[in-house]
Amino acid sequence: MKAAADLYTPVSGEVVAANAEILAAPEQLNAAPYESWLMRIRMSAPAQVAALMDADAYGAYRNIK
């Protein structure tokens, strides 16, 4: 089954590229999530990156909830 949905990003900007390989084989996101990418974004506010969590911070955040 295929579905379409909006994709929300943690930074604002313009999508400048989409990964056609993932569009053709979306199961790769599950098989290799850290090696895969969906899109490239030209950020309109690069300072937003400072507010993002790394993997360790997100893991700690999840354990608190």
C-alpha cells in the first residue's frame, strides 16, 4: 500500500532536490535510515540548526516523556 502525506521539516527553507532513488524504493529508508536522504533544503534561516537535537539528546528527551 502506498500513501502520500505532508512532510514537516525542523528548519524552514526551499526544497532544492529530491532523492529519486528513495522515491523508487522507499523501503531503503527502513533498511538504511542513516545513509538515506529524502530531500535537500536550502535553509532560509540557518541559525535554526542550533536548536536541533543530536541523536543522544533526542534519546534522552524520549526517555523523559
